[in-house]
Amino acid sequence: MSRFAIVCALFLAASPVMAEQNELSWGVMVGSSNYSQPGFSFDIPTVTGRLSYNVNHFVDVEARLAYGDSASNNNVSMGINWLTGVYAKARWEVMERLYVTAIGGYTVADTTAKQATGKFSE
């Protein structure tokens, strides 16, 4: 079993909790991160843990930590070692339990690319 599959299984074993005002909640997302430039492109599967604090009815503050697998294209392999971010979410309830949401924040990632000439991390 790959490292990525083990991390996914551990994160998905828990179910998310919804927070009331001035409370914490957490959750798990499974998705992908994309990268492309002339000559190659990558679609890397990721699993993300989220911790959110509900400031009031309209604003949440959220932190995320993600782990990604790797993908190959044109003899180049790229992987996401980790990805983390902090975000503010503004939301407006359109009808009961249906929200329009805007999110903004800052993300930092550690990636590794391998090719025949060497290995590069950024």
C-alpha cells in the first residue's frame, strides 16, 4: 500500500463536524492540485485536513494542511511533499443550509521534481 493511500485512509476514517458560532470544526477534503508549463503538466491527487473557527454568522478563519502524491509526464516526476495555508471565508446564507461563499488567503507548498538530470525541491 502506498504512503498516499495510507494517509488518505487515516484522514477519511474521521467524519467532519459542523461548528456553531465561536466554535471550531474540522474536515477532510480529497482533491487534486494542478501544475503546467510548456512541455509537461501534472494533476496530482491530494488529501487535505481542515481546521476552521467560526468567528460569526458571516466569517470563518480556516487553516489547511495537505499531502499530495506524485505524477509523471514526459520523463519528469513531480510530487507535493506538503501544502499549507490560512484563509478567511465570507459567507451569506441564501436559504437554510445553502451558502454563497468567498474565500481568500495564503498558501505555501513544498514540491519535488525529478528528471534524468537530477532532483529539485522548491
